[in-house]
Amino acid sequence: MGIEKYPHLFEPIRLGKTTFRHRIFASPQDHPDLTANLQLTSEARAFYEVKAMGGFASVCVGDFMVEKQGHSHPWQLDGDGNFGKAGMFRTANAITRHGAVAAVELNHAGINSSWVYPEGYVWGMSDGVRADGVEIRAMTEERIEQLIGKYAAAAAYARQCGFGMITIHAGHGWGPAQFISPRDNTRKDRWGGSFENRMRFPLAVIEAVRRAVGPGFPIEVRISGHEWLPDGYDLEEGVRIAKALDGHCDLIHVSAGHHEIDAASMRTHPTMFLEDGCNVPFAAEIKKNVSTPVATVGALTEPDQMEEIIASGQADVVALGRQSLADPDLPIKLMTGREDEINRCMRCFTCFSNSTLGGVFYCATNPIIGNEMEALYDTPPRRRKKVLVAGGGVAGMQAALTLARRGHQVILCEKSGRLGGVLRCEKNISFKKKLEDYLDRQALRISREEIQVCLNTEVTPEFARKLKPDVVVAALGSRPVRPPIPGIDGANVRGAEEIYYDFGKAGDRCVILGGGLVGLELGIALAETGRDVTVVEMMPRTIASPPGGETSERMGQAGLAAGEPLVHGVAISEHLKTLPNMRVLTSTKALAVTDAGLEAEREGKPLFLEADTVIYAVGQRPLSEQALALRSAAPEWYSVGDCVAPRNILQATQTAYQIARDIGRY
């Protein structure tokens, strides 16, 4: 069983007077879907409840702003008042009734507040002006004491609502971190300057919260062990901060990074270009220097690694953020010996991109996220049906799984000899390993369901009619578009899919046509092998552009729409800075391919790019006609995934999941 395999992960831990059932915590996450007065909705409650149902020992409601003047963006929970008491009560109860400890993260944005006083200023460490022109006024002694009181009041309110642990956010460059920072806090009074004075505010907040919640009530403090800023503090200072907190709280939660610049933020939320557990060394070093239990967070997806972290004494708790979205059932799967079915987070930032653009968390590979209410209160189909799923890619596999779990008879046919579809071409890309793992796990789950799988089987209308299905779900996918330019049929031209399968077909100098996700990620993979890579994009911007919209030879910028990988674009942009042998040319039109390279036009001027290999990655053509041809094979017919329109993993899984749930209603 899993508990025997992971004895350290599943050893209970006592913080204050509370015993947590094991060491796997769900780290603070906000939920942007709030009421008009910034309180928790039923959808938000369900978002946290599925994690508690999945067995997490603690589930933390993030970004509980201790006052309206502390909001950093519009979608944050307002802790300054009793308007949302019912929502808080219900959420705390939804978490605790499943055996988890409900936690709430108290936060304040400090000088980065989006709320500005009518007089046009925000409070900060010292007088100044923000980059956006807003005046910063140095906090008075009275204002500092008032803010400390706000933390205490918010903590008392949270406890009254049924929360069982308070998390004080003192990292990532937010309010308390601004007091701690030697860069930000240059005050000359007792609240700044020396290290002891800079720690006075967070320690005063902890003391005030302790008085508000009482002895023995768990208090967690979240810090950045390393700010990862050019002029920020390093691990040595992080250890010093933790030592000052030692004994004043019950858990020191060691994160990393800072919200201020992209490079630092990409350490707070590690990208797919970083190794698993990349921030664990910060927690491990701090653990050596304090007696207070320590939590670690960031890019933790592998149970064996989590067990080793606890067993080796690098940390006492592992806190999972995006992984708790990819699979809220991770703890219960470990307990029951089904660790091979855990859905690993791919670090694709689909969750952050969608919450930033649309105010809703979605997970690319877990269709329940964003639809938690439906999952909690699911109803079985009225009629069981025989369903033929044509195509074993992302959409087809998800449809087959959902249908089988709802009791339908499922036949899954795949034209090739392996489930997984076109995305199998990326199996050799180091930073896409989690994608290959996801496809493998979907195939494994299918093998454990009552699904008839037919590989090397092309679904024609004649074949489908012979099976006499009640329903056909067409998930046939798409094929790459070949741009209609002279020379595209040359011996030195390849499609992106072909190169993904075999890098040996790419020369030392590569030009990639298309600055979308496929072209950029392929360019990075080739550049990491030492090849010289140029990505050519007709549009003036790509997803990997820096904020502000400037266009350069290194990167451009793209318009944003729902479903676009906004935050992953930031990750790509940052990673490009480490690859001097790769450049991106925007506003550049490919004219013709020659034996020596690519003839192009950039901003009205001719341009020639020498290349051994020209690779096209300009989009996909849906196999819609083939899908439509299957309509006559059954009374019901649905089309999902790329054969409707070129789609990303999120759109494919969401549509397949929902259509599968719709089947059987009539």
C-alpha cells in the first residue's frame, strides 16, 4: 500500500495543537471567481473542496487581503469586513468535513496596491513615486500599528469562520516582504534600516495574530528563501530571516522569487525549463538552521522525490500548488497504491494564463478544474449507450475515459499503433517530458477501464456502420499546413512534426517558419543542441514578447485571447535570454526557399537567411471532412479536438470531457 511505500510523507505532523494527517499540503491559491464585493462563491468553495476530498492534509485559501488598500489586482478576496461570512464559513466547512485543515493566507500588496487613496497615493516604506506615477507616502507610526491590527482582525475573522491555520504571506515582494527587504526598507526609525528593525513588522504581525487566535493555533509564515532579483536578497539573507522567525511561528513555508520581474516570478512558479523541485535547496538550507518545521514548494510532482525530501530532512512538509490542480486526488492515489495514475503538472501555465485573462482556473490535462461544481454533484446518464470514438489522441482518449467511467460501452479506434496522437512527436524534448508522461498515463488509465481499444484501425464510414454504434465521437485530429511559397518542396525543407520525431534531419543552421508555440518550442529544443536557430513570424508579435510590446530580433509580442499560453509565453521569453544562438524575427514574411536558405521581407526590406534546413510550423489543417463523413454511421454524432479547429490540450480535453458527459441524457 502507498502508506508503507511513502512512510515519511504519510507521517502525521503536529503544528501548534493541531495534528495534520500527513505532510502533503495544498499551497495557497486564490480563486478569481468572486462575488461583486470580492467574496467567495459556491464555485470557489468547490475549487478548494475537491482538494480536501482528494486527501490533502491542509488546503489553503490564498490572497485574503487584510484590507481593501492591500489589493494588488481586482480578483482578490476581501478580508476587511463581514460581507462574505457565509462564503467563508461554507468554504472552511467544505474543507474540514473531508478531514483536511482549512488554512487562509493573509496578504497585503504594500506599495503595489491597485487601490489608491482618493488623494492619489499609496502607503509605503518611504516617500517616492511608483513607476506608474502614483505617489508613495511613508507610513506613519500610527499607520503601521493600524496595519498590524488589520492582520490580527483578519486572523480572528478567519478563525471564527472555521479556518484552522493562518498563513502570513511575507514573501514574493508583497507588503511584509517590503519591510524585510534591505533594498525596499530604508527607513531611519525603529521600523527600518537594521536587520532587527526590518524584522520588527513581520514579528509584530505574528505576535498580533497570535493574540487574536490564541495559543496553540497553527501559524505559518511564507517567505522567499531567495528573492532571485539582481538587487534582492540571497539565500544567506533568507536563512537569516528564517532564524529571526524561528520559534515565533509553527511552520516556515520557504518559497522563492519575487513578483517584480519575470525572471524572479518564474522561480516562484517554476517553468517547464527548470528541474523538478528546483527551489527545494533553499528550504533545505533553512531547515539546517531552525528548529521550527519547514515547508518547501515549487515544481513538486514526483512522489518519490517528495518522500526523499521528507526522509532526508530537507523539509518537514511538501506544499503543492499547480500539482494540486493537475491532480487533486494525488494523496488518496498514493494511499491506495495508484501512484502510477497520478496526473503530473506539465508546468504549461494554462491555469495561470486563464485565471489572468478570464478569472477562471483551468488545467490543460484535468478537465475537472474550472468545473468542480459539476464534478462534485455529478449525475449518471439516463441511458447507457454504445459509443465509437474515432481517434486516440488527447481528445479521443479523454472522451473514451469519461464515457467508460459513466458506464457506456466504448470502442476506441486509433489509426496508428499507439495511443497519444500527434503530440507523441515531442517525446524526446527534455522540457516536455511531463507531456509524454501525461499521454502514457492516459493510455494506462484506458487499459484499466472496460474500453475496447483497436489500434492500427482507420475508422471509415463503412467500418463504423458495421459496428452499429449509438454514438460516434470523431476525434481525428489535424495535419500540418504547408505554406504555399516557392521552394517549399525542396530537399532542405521539413515539417515541424518530422523534426520533432528526428532531430537528425535538421542541419546546423535552421530557419523555422512560424512563431507560434510549436515553432518557438521546437526552436528552443534545437538551440539547446547547439544549432543556430532563427524563427520567422509574419505578425508583429509572438507569445514570447516582453511586456510593453517592443519588438526586437530576440522576441516580439502577440495579441492575447482566451486559451492562449500567456504566462508560458513569459517563461519562453525568459528562457530565450539563455540562448544566444536563437533569435525571433517578427514582421517578417517568407518569400521563397532556396538551396541556401530563405528569402524573406522584413518591414518592407529584403532579407536573406542562410539555412541548412527550413522548417515550417505555420499551423494545422483540421480533418473535418473525414470527421463529417462519419455522421451517417450513428444516430448521434459529435466532433471533438483538432478535427473541429486547431486546438490546444485544454480545449481538447474540456470539450471531450463535456461531450462525453452529455451523452446518455436522452
